[in-house]
Amino acid sequence: MKAAIVGASGAVGQEFLRVLEERNFPADELLLFGSARSAGTRYPFRGKELEVKLLQHNDDFKGVDIAFTSAGAGTSREFAETITRYGAIMIDNSSAFRMDPDVPLVVPECNAADALDAPRRIIANPNCTTIMMVVVLKPIEALSHITRIHVASYQSASGAGAQAMAELQQQYRDLAADRPVKVEKFAYQLAYNVIPQVDVFVDNGYTKEEMKMFNETRKILHSDVKCSATCVRISSLRSHSEAVWIETERPLEVAEVQAALAAAQGVTLQDDPASQTYPMPLFTGGKDDVYVGRVRKDLSCENGITLWLSSDQIRKGAALNAVQIAEYLIQHK
């Protein structure tokens, strides 16, 4: 088994290295690829140091079984043929192929078997906010079909990558020292602020991030559900959170929803208002599961349930989900 990481120096690429080592992923050899800027950099893995190779249109992927790509949609589109030419399965973390009808969009807790039908040898990893939400929706969907979703996301700096995380930290340092604040990765200063925009706006007034939640949720769940989202960037460093309002075909009791979530794969129920127990980014960073709390009836809708969730965007929202897809493929060869 030979695996590869494309975009090894980025925040998700670094998380790939950690997750593969922690889960003892059955790769006999791991290759790292990156841009000219990161080529030559060395990273520790299983007691050795691996050097990042320059990503090129050549035969470097000959013999590679699984390639994890996280270098942006443009790079994924440009190098997809090069990566898959000799039979590698490309598990892509960008938005490049998510809505392609010939590319499965997979969250293993929801639709793992879709990964087995990949005619282009490409499997897409969904958007991080979608992944977190559908992991929680799946057990509720099993109780009663979900017809409508309203969601507000609270997305940390990590969603924009390692440089964005560093910029947020530097902004707080500069503000504390009464120095001018540098703003490059976001439209506005993020420190001590929330920005009601993640990604660019499209013609209907929503952002691309918000439309991803609409379209990807339907594809993953094989559902006609409609999802209206507002995605907000907040000044936490790592882990995203979401407030979710769900309308189902029949009324659900809070207790049955809580029981379904507590039993669900990849979900940790953390819901005890009496002791102020609920998920927060401060505590979900570095964790594998999606944490859920504040489960309650929606006062505006008889068939409605509302809840709060939080999960590590770099981990379950990106690297871990891709590795779980690869593990499923290995188990079902």
C-alpha cells in the first residue's frame, strides 16, 4: 500500500500526517507533494523524516494506491489526470469535483458505500460545515424524513488555513501592544469581530459556502431536503460550530432525538443544560467526533427540532473524513 498527500505543508496536509499516524493507517510508503515554496521541506512521520516533493506532471504517482489532495480546487483540477492516471484513487478535499455526477461525495457515517462507485477514480470530501451537519442529521433522518433545514454556522479561522490562524493570533498580539493590525486573509479584522461572510457572494445573495451546504447535503443524504444557511466567520482559532433548525415529516420528541444521537457513529451527545454542559470550540479542537447539545423543540414549528453542534474543522471537517473514506475502501476491496 502506497499513499500520498498533496498539499502536505498546509493546515489540512499537516493534519493528514497526524491522523494517518494516530490511526496506524496501513500504508507501507507515504509520499508528500507540494508547491515550489514547500518542496524540500521535511516532516516527521513514524520515526522518519519525509521530504516534500514538487508536484509535477510526471510519473511520480505510479504505484500510488490512494492520494489525499488538499491544495485547492485549481490544483485538483489541473493534476487530477496526473494523479489518477496509473490507478490511484484521489480523495479530494477541494470543491473542484463535489457536484460532479460521476464523483461520489462521501461522509462515511452517512453514505460510505457511495465511495465504491467512482468511475473517475476521484472521491470528493465535502465542505467542512456540511460534513459536521450531515453526521448529526443522518440519525435524525432515520427517525423521520427531514424536509427543511435552517442553519447558522460559526466558523473559526482554521477554515481559511494555517496562514489565517496565524493572522488571527498576530492580530490579538498587535492589538494588545497597540500596534496597527494587518488584514490579509479576511475582508476585515477578525480579532474581536464576527464577519457574516465565508467565501464569495453569488447572484442570489448567498455565499458559495452557504450554497455548498444546500447542494452537498442533498447529494450526501440522497434527499430533497432544502437548506438555508448563513455562514459567519468568528474569532475562535479552531473548530466550527453550528446552530441548526430541522423540520421533519412527523413531530419528534426531544428524548428520541437525543437517544438517536447518543447511539450514532461519530457523534457525542453533550447535552445537560442544568450543569451548563454543551459543546464549544474550546473543547472540541483535536477531537474526532461531532459534539451535539442544546437539543430542544423548535417553538416556531410543530415538527421542528433545534440543536447546537461543534466539531474540529481541520480534523473531522477535512483530514479525518478523507482518511475514513480510505479506510472504508481498504476494508471493501
